[in-house]
Amino acid sequence: MSRDRPLELTVNDQPVESAAPEERILLDFLREDLELVGTKRGCDLGTCGCCTVWVDGRPTLSCLTLAHLVKGRSVTTIEGLAPPTRLTALQRAFVEHGATQCGFCTPGFIMTASALLRDHPHPSRPQILRVIGGNLCRCTGYTKIIEAIEAVAREST
Amino acid sequence: MHLDPFELHQPATVDEALCIYRDHAGDADYLAGGTDLLPNYKMHLNLRRHLIALGGIPELGGIALGRLGSMTRLADLEGSGPVAGAYPGVAEAVAEVATPLVRASGTVGGNLMLETRCFFFNQSRFWRASLGYCLKAEGAVCHVVPQKEKCYATFSGDLAPALAVLDAEVEVATDRGRTRIPLIDLYDLRGDGIRRHTLPPSAIVVAVHLPPIARQRLGTYRKLRIRPAFDFPELGVAVAVRFEGSSVAELRVAVGGLETAPRRFDELTDPLAGQQLTEERIRELAGAITRSVRPVYNTFLPPDYRRRMTGVFVRRALVDLAPASSAAA
């Protein structure tokens, strides 16, 4: 017996018409049903921030969000920030500053920090530290990540 | 982790939600922000087959001076300048809940109704099975204080103590209508510890109401934890005080993160009304509160350390809030 229920939403500015069981988690819906595997499954319990996406522009833990509760809303994943062969300024800064090592946490950091820079183009260092408090990185020690975010903040007008 | 199947209900009104709960009593949970319930479901902790999402009920939203809708996102409360400015202790507490990402989804009502926590409870089913489960979920014995009557899981919400010291009330919807009760009465140390609140299982917290006098109180919230982000409180101390001249008009102290329920110490603070808050009185009060709390070893830090830090935090908070003339060293 299929328990799937229709699910329509917008993902990366594209309308999506799909169906999913009522207990489907947004992270699983994105990765397994839509094959948008840029969004990572880290702790799966809300601690690490690897699964961060935007729901209506707001950074949200996709591992703790039921897919059916974002019905009709707009979800943005790491794939939706720039066209496939392009990088955003922040993504480029992550590359240039070596802020990506194993890379697993990177999509989450980019989604969190991109929303910060969109809303506050010139954040202070304490503000940056506070906002990325929900994203864990086990490689970089955070310094390079913070420097990459600050570099973009400096360059923006 | 995929969740076990459940039916997701999305009522548009409180009455509809109560009705759905009644139809599935014993096999339903309300879902607010999901940042506590869904991790517990992923751990197979006390699963239900019906989830009633409260996010689509307009009445549960709204944030204003004096009224916080229960579905107010913690991030929205944190970002609400006038409200946060009027209740500084609440602003401090909400800013210390988990992480910005959790606060983007987590709600005021969810934080008040947070499931209690314990080393032996917040574990995978595999882990718990190896010990024969525990009193709070599927088992018959508590592993923290071995016996079969009382669960010692710790109440770990940050907002409850911060709101309790402002004499907040909660508006509650039940099958028998609406009631308003003091927020502190949501919790009872004398319970079995398994149920985390005193309300009937079907009840819905509609809103938190703050009396006008709350705006005249100075307040602060101190949280003990290992990391400055994410961690639940190992201890949370909330203090609110109103002075008339250099004397105390009202003083309230509440703690969380120590026992199965948050506690307010009116019996110790009421006698201080009309008195100067001298260093000696602060020390006596901090000592009396320290002697009265009974944490157990079911969080990261040892209970004796958490107990002694209770007095330290109470003393520091009161020294900071007292007028310079009365608590001067």
C-alpha cells in the first residue's frame, strides 16, 4: 500500500510536483527523491548544521523538517545558489581561503553564511561567530571559514 | 534516519487539534518546531502513530508585549527588539537556547514542553536495549537512581525559569475549555518524572501571558554548559527583582537543568521583601538554594558541581542586579 501524499513546492526556483509519505523528512526528500545530494546528512539530529537549506530564504535544518510542512513554500539548496558552472562570491572565497577541507560541512556553512551576508552585508566578527554557531566543522578549526566570510563582507559595497 | 510511519495532521484551529487528539488519544503527539520531538522520534523514543502539527493554527502565533503565542519561533522572539528589551532575562535565556538554526525552528511552547533528558534516555534504541531500556521508555527500572517508581530525567528548557520569575501565566486549551495557570504550575517535582508537565495529555499551550509588573523587574539568566552553543543547560538560573528605593519590592529566583522540573524559591525570597539586598542576605539566599536542590548524575557535569554552581550563579546574578549602594562589597 502506498502511503504517499502529493507534495508541491518550489525548489531552487523550479516548481516541483511530487509525492511522499507523511513522515518524509525534507533532507531525505531532497537527497533521495530529488537527487539534490549537495545537502549533506551529518548528525541527522540538528546538532551539526550540515543539512542547512533555506525555506523561504531562512536557514533551516532540513533534517528536522517534515517535507509536508514546507508544502507550497520555496526551498533553496546549495545547488540553487549559482548556475552549475559558476560559484558565488562566498563559494569562491571558501576556495581561495582553504575554508573547505573534507568539504562535508561546506554546503551548510555556505547556506548559513550566505543568508547572513544577504541580510547583513558587513557583519562584525562576533556576529559571524554567533550565526555560524549551529554549523560544525571538524577540519578547519573555523579560522579559514571566518576569514572567507569576512573577505566577502569586505569586498561587498 | 528515516522516521517510522505516522499520520501527519495539520489542523487549522485549536479545537480541531483537540478533536484530532481525542480521536487518537494515547497514540498522538503535538508537533511544534520539531527540534526536540523529531530527534527523539529518530531515536525511537516513545513513538506515536499520529503527529498533530500546530504550525498552521493562526491563534498560536503572534508576539507582543504581554503575550507570546506558543508557536512563536525562538529566533523571532530573540529578534523582537521591543519584547526582548522589556524582558531582559527572557532575551538572555532565548539567545542561549541551542543554536541559531535550532532557534529558527524551535518555539516558545515547544521549549516549555521540552521532553526531559537523561544519559540513559537520549540514546539509540540499540544502546537502550542493551540495558533493558529505562523507566521513561519501554523499561521498568531507572538506571540513575535504581528503583521502579520515579524517573530522574532532567528538565532542560531555558525559557521556563526565565518566564517563571516574571510571574508569567500560560493560557491552556483542553477538552473542557480554556484556562490560565501560573507558568510554574506546568511543572511538579513531586510527579513520577516520566510525564514532563502537569497538564492533561491532550492540552495545548496557546500562549504565554506576562503581567505588566514584569516590565518593571530587572532580570537576568545564567546558563552553565560546556560549549557556548547547542548544549542544553547543566544549570540555568533566572532572577528577577524590582526595587523600591534601595529595598526589594519583589524578588524571584528560579532554576532549571537540575531536577525533573524547574523550581521557583518563593519561600526563600518572599521574606526579603522590604529588605536591603545586602551581601550577607545574598550569600544566605544563595546558600539556602544550594542546599535545597538535588541534581543527579544524568547529564555531562557532576551533580555536586552543578549544585554548588547554583549558589555561585544566584549570588553573581543578585550582585549584578542590586543597586550599588546595597550590595557593595
